[in-house]
Amino acid sequence: MANTRSALKRIRQSEVRRQRNKQVKSKIKNTVRNFMNSLGEEDKETARQNLISVGRVIDKAASKGVIHKKTAARKKSRLAKKLNQSQQAI
């Protein structure tokens, strides 16, 4: 256990941040899952709208520091690539 007041405060801050990061990462996963499901249904317009919403969630997470900016760019790029491939297959 921590011995100093500053260490105790750091533990409290870390826990609050951990909970916040957990919520944001869960939201990213859920929106990506919705996007992938819309790709499977082959509805182009819904998939495009879901990609936009995924992009917003990922960008917000990157701006808050939950994920790295390059990780966000990579995720968005890969999802856009999947959308383009699915549209070419149709």
C-alpha cells in the first residue's frame, strides 16, 4: 500500500482514468461491431453511416488520449478499406 498522501492521490486518479478509458474502449468496440454487422447485411448506406460514427468515436478517443493518434488512424483506415472491398464485391 502507498505510504504518502501523494501516492494515495495518484492511486485514486489512476482508478478514475482506468474506468473512463474502459468505457471509451468498450464504446469503440461496440461501434466497430455494429459497423461490421452492417457490412455483413450488405446495406451500403447503413454501413457508410456506421463508418462515419465509428470515425467520430475513434477520433474522440484519440483526442482524449485513450488511444494513440496513429492507432486511431490505422483503425479508421482498415475499416474504410473493408467498406471499399465490400462495395466492390457487390
